[in-house]
Amino acid sequence: MAIHKIEMSQPAKQVLHTDVTFDIYSDGEKLGTMRISKGTLDWTPKNKQRPKKIRWERFAAIMDEVYEGHR
């Protein structure tokens, strides 16, 4: 089974319009970076510069679909 590691950085103070950033690793290899903001969740795969953005409503629908598939 893979060993996962998540590194998180966030602003020292509450700042408007500042994302919380997670760097995601599996077995020591970086999978990508996830940024969470008020409006979207952004995923930037390793070796890419442009993130894929998803609105919270779409993310909720995807997770509901995944949840229903595991019942």
C-alpha cells in the first residue's frame, strides 16, 4: 500500500482571498498541489503550471456520486 504525505501551508493571519495550499505525495513522489479557496478547489498535477479548477457545487456532486458508488 502506498504511503501518503500531505504538506499544508496557510496564511499566518486570516487574509481575504488567500488560498490554503496542500502538496500531496505518494511514496515520496509528488502527485500535485491542491489549493482551496472560497470559490473553487484547484488541482495542479506535478510538472504542470496551470491548475484545473472545480467549483464547490461540482465537487460536492462528484463526491456524492463516489459516495453512492460505495454503498
